[in-house]
Amino acid sequence: MSDHLIQIEGLSKKYCKDLQKSLWYGLQDSSREIFGISRNSELRSKEFWALQDINIQLRRGECLGLIGQNGAGKSTLLKILNGIIKPDKGKVTMRGRVAAIIELGAGFNPALTGKENIYANGAILGLRKLEIDLLYDSIVDFSELEHFIHSPVRYYSSGMRVRLGFSIAIHLKPDILLLDEVLAVGDIGFKIKSLNAMANLIQETAVIFVSHSVDQIARICSSVCLLENSKVAYLGEDISYGISQYEKTSPSPGTEYIHDGWAILSNISINEIPLKESGLCKIPFGHNLQIQFELKLNSNIEQFTIKVEFADSSNRIIAHYHSLHRSDAMRNISFEKACDLNIPNLNFTDGLYKVHFFIMDAEGIQQYYCYRNMFPLEMTGSGHQVKGFSSVLLDGKITSGKNLEAIPTKSKL
């Protein structure tokens, strides 16, 4: 018998762009299965391959980082491995107990309390009540939800659901663990604790970890798989090479994304110089960065946060500022504001950096606006060099006219 816990052989999955045709094709495929006929493996009208000819093997003690741009097929692959959807071609073999966190709140019954969901998830994985009893206190303690554990999960915020789901997954010690961007939510302390817990768990588990954070991939994964246009572009243990190939598929410099018209920035200035005229922004070590802009938000947005990432020449995120970590979410009142973001005491090593700017929801999960490579930044005069993938949390302050009001982020409980 093979010692691989996960074996993916020639896996392919297709979707249809047209809803009516998708329902009709689904009915056809279901009918074929009822009569013991294999699914149609060829593309039909308006269909496309979400995954094509994927071959992956994973042993116990290995962690595979799954990377790729949005739409590359990462979440589709995890859903197939978790048995949520069926492939159209190929074979998947999973050996042992499988735990997965592939969507916020997935696997939870919203009508049950946090405590009841802990026992329900344990029972699904085949644990007896006595075994769950022994783990219960540790699960609650790790999730830091002891004050809310007897409340229905439907009232949990997205961050709270991830905390509970992740805590359950690592304590039940499955043979296979599937994780999709679970560490994109939560405060810095919880992320560090979660990464450390994953590092310990990997020794006895096969893990597939999906993340856009290359520093997390580099820290905990033993191999990397890059998906590009539904196919494997790279699969191997050279994580630096895989990340470099991934970064080459990233959006081109100076690319602005406005998601469904939610947020629009205008009159952007960098250290009081208009963005269109600023060119390379040079900042001496220890000096401040000031980003001024006018912000117009959709009236459906009640609260929002602002995030700025700093990437080095290899596109590794070496530092970031997030308003949610330094204050509370801001209220959208008049939908048009002049803002001034001041980030003091930049202390990077000498070199060139890329600056990415985001407008996000109140919990820092959903993006309303993204400006990748907003401007190039050059640091000088540091006199030292910093190495590694760790991302530093920067201080900062946002000021504006009277229309931008900071309010406490209220829990749903």
C-alpha cells in the first residue's frame, strides 16, 4: 500500500458559464451516473476547465503550499478533496481522517452554539464524546472565545468563526488538513499562534495550505504548487522559485482595481506631491510617509478599513499598516472624504520597495479597492540590513475632515 495520504491523478474539473446550460448539463451528468455511465469528459458549449490534469502526492509530515492568482482553481481543488464537488476526470485517494476549513463558517450549523458545533465536528471525524470532552477546554482556550462559546454561531463574526474552526481542526489531529486562507483573518497575535500550531501539527499530518501570503507559504510549507490557468505551472520543493514564478503572474505595476464600483480614490498625493508627478519616492531611513487622497464609497458600505503593504524587490511583504490594528473601523457617512494617512518612522533596509494600497471591509477581509504598485519607494541611509520573510506591523494615523468618524467595531454578539 502507498504511504501517500493524498493522491491526485489526472484530476480535471469543468464549469459552465451559462446558468441554464449548467443546470441542463448537471441533469445529464446525474442521469448518466444513475445508469452507471461515466460523466461526459469533453467540453460542451460554454464550458471551461477550472482544473486540468492535476497530479499531486502528499505524505504524512508534508505541507504543500497552493498558490496562484484568483480563479486559478485553488478553492475548486480543495472542495474536490473535501468531497463537496466531484471531478469530471481523474482519481482522488484520501487516506485517514480529513478536516477542512475552506470557507468561512463551513462545517458549522449556525443554529447551534459554539460548544455544540465542537462536539458535532468531532463526531463527524469519528471521535467519541469522551475524547472530545478531554479536548474541549483546550479548543476553547486556543480560540479565545470562552465568553461566546454558548452563543449560536450565526451571531459570530467571520473572525470568530475562523478562530473556532481552526482551533477545532488542529486539536482533533486529523490525518489530512485542508486550509484555505484561514490566516487572512484575525489579529497578529492569533496569526502567530496559529502558524506555530500548524508547524507542530504538520509533523504528523498531511497539509494543503492555500494562501496569497508568500511569507506564510515560505515559513511553514515543505513544497509548493503553483496553479496557472487551471494547470500546474510548478510543483516542487524549491519554494523560492515557486514564489518567484507566482509573482510573475501578479498584476502589472500601477494597476488599479475597483471591485464592483465600491470605492474610488482620486487626487492621490505622496508626501504632498501628486501621484502622477511623484515618480520614485525617496525617503531617508526613519522618516515619514504621507499618502493623501479623496475617497468616495458606495452608500451600501457602513464601515471600512485601510491597509498599506510594502513589498521588497522579490515581492515579499516585509511590512504593512492596517487601520484595524491601530484603531477601529471607520464609518462611511457622506461617501466622499479627503483623507491623510501618515505612516511614521519607516525603518526598512536600503533598497527599492513596492507599495500596495487597499480599502477593505470593517473586518479586513473583503477588498473594495486595490491599487497594486501604487508607487515605487526607495529607502536610503539605514546602515543595516534586515533578512527574512517576517512582515512588520507599522504604526500610522488617518485624519480627514469632519465626515470621517472612527467608531468602535461592534461584535455581533
